[in-house]
Amino acid sequence: MASEPLLDPTTVSTDEVAVSKEEILALNAQRDEFEQVDKIVSIDLEKGQGVGIKTQRPDEFWTRGHIPGRPIMPGVLMIEMAAQISSVVYHLKFETNGEKFFGFGGVNKVKFRGSVEPGDDLLMVVQATKLRSRMAVFETQGFVDGTMVFEGEVTGLIL
């Protein structure tokens, strides 16, 4: 049984831009194939919550080899997307201007509940359960068309 959604994904306006791609790139070091967030559509720094989206294109680097004939987004990239949105929440909350590197400290309780394929919009919700200046823990959930396809806990820390 999936966890209760952190928020109702059908209430999120994916047309909004709370944090642009350019602003994300100014805070996160990932580039090229590892840019896993198109934009953040909602952010609440008081709650430590962010909602990001990425449209999976047919030319994503993983589509050719990750299940030929039926490309499925690798789960590790869902985790990476959750971590990148968590990082943006961290950087904005602590006003780092991207001058610190906030990296993986761990992942726990990860479950994959559905597939993400080219053409899908993956909506990722992150919610801080601990948000400190050197370490943060986020509950994360991914949705496609309102259905939860991923959930897990991501820990990040200053490296």
C-alpha cells in the first residue's frame, strides 16, 4: 500500500514557475544528462516543501538502453530528481546562493510503484522532515498523471 500523498498532485498547477531552470542550475551542480528538473512549480520554504516537474523526452540518454523496445526511466534517476529538488529547497531556505555543495547522504524506504516512460510528466514532491544548516531529510513522492510511481526518503548534507 502506498503512503498517503504529501499533497494531492491534481491540485498542482504545472504551468506555474516558482523556480526556473536557470535558477535551479545556479544552485545545483548537475549538468547535461543529469539535469533532472525542468522547473519547480511550487515551493514553500516555511514548510520545507517543493514540487518539481520533468517531462521525459524520447531522446533521454537512458531510452536507448534501459529496456529496448519499452524504455522505462531508471529508478535511480527518480531518486536523483527528488534529491535535486530537495537541494533547491535547502539552498533557498538557507540562502546559500549555491556556494555550498549539498549532496547525497543516503536514501531510505524507497519504493517504485509504477513506470515512467518517454512523454510522461514526472511530478516530484519533497517535504522536509529535518532541515538543518548542515543536513536535511526529505520525504519524497513522484507522480505520473496523479498516480504515485515512486516514494522514498532522501538525506542530504553539506560535502
